[in-house]
Amino acid sequence: MASDQTRITWLGHAVTLYQTAKGTSILVDPFIEQNPKYPKNFALPAKIDYILLTHGHGDHIADAVPIAKKHGAKVVAIYELADFVKQQGAPEIVGFNHGGTVHLDEVAVTMVDARHSSGATDKAGTHYVGTAAGFVIAAPGSPVVYHAGDTNVFSDMQLIGQLYQPEIAVLPIGGHYTMSPKEAALATRLVGAKTVLPIHFGTWPLLAGTPAELASLVDSTVRVVTWNPADWFPS
């Protein structure tokens, strides 16, 4: 990839691909085969180095194991979810927990809090797989990114801003299962980000929040990126 910054590509719903200037590929929350908004003509990189999972719901982990096997990726998640995915057949995992930092090649990823449920379901039923999480993603030469995962706004987002000073926030805005634009606007102020990349909207009618609505609610100094599946930032 010819770029001096990490490229962030949105692939519909909450699926997000990070590709660094050094060539490290990190796929977040792979939900592809049953994702109605996945861009069907989009080809994932032949080599995906890591898969990051924010929590255990099917619309975030459904394709983690097949992609890990096909693309040679390590699955990185909170300890219990990483172990669950290993039992489902993931070849390699990295488990850690809130407040911990792992180094995925040159990328430092710190797990932070999120407010959301996080059961994982298979043929045997629903399982405890740890708690939901967000990630702070820091790659050399690129702005720090706060990838919130599925969450509602919570006051300790201010601590995330104070500790890690993210310039970019990847926020769910659809509502119903996560924040709507109203809560996401407050989240933006709490973390202090100047650019917002909206996700988790428009997949189904229930996820009705829009980037335009969020843009109308944030400070004038904040840029809300309007993008479609397969678009990337910075473009």
C-alpha cells in the first residue's frame, strides 16, 4: 500500500480493515458472508496478519475462524473470547484484557472499556466470552485511533481521551443496539477526537442513525466522514 499513514477501510456494518504503511493488515469484527452491506466485489488482502474482535456477538465474529484459516491471521481479543474462538478452530490466538497493550508487529493496541453485552452463540447455546471492549490503535506515523466497538456513551470515555489522546474515533451511530448520533456526539467530545469515522449504521432499518445527523450535533471543529462500504480514510 503506497501511503505514509494507516489506511482505514469500512466494509459495512462494523467490519473495518486497517492497513499500515509498513504493510500490517488488521481486520476488525469480520462479519462478511451474511452482512447485507459488505461490498461483494471487495477482495480482502491475501495476507491478513491479525483479526481484532471487540465482543462475541455473531455480527462481529461470524467469519473470524474461516478468515483466520484462509488468510493466516492471529485472532486477538479479550481472553475468554480468544479462547472461545480457538475452540471453534482458530489456529492462533492472542488473549489479553482491559488496560493491556499488545504489539501487533509495529502497531500498539490497547484494550479499553465498552458498554455492551457480549455473549457468543454456537450449537451448544450462548457462552460467556468476557466483556465487550474497545481498542486504541497506535501505528508509527499515523494518528492514534479510538475504535469504540459496540458501546453506549459512558463518562469514562474522558479517561480514554486523557490517557491516549486519539485524533480519530471510530464510533457506532446506528442506535437501538449501540449509540445513536446523539450519544456519539457526546462521546466525540469526551474523547476529544477531531475526526469521526461512523460505523454500525444502515445495515438494517433498526440502525437508523446517519453520519449527517451526527455531523449536525458535533462541534464545528470536528469532521464526520461520510463514507460508503469499501471507502477508505484518508482517501
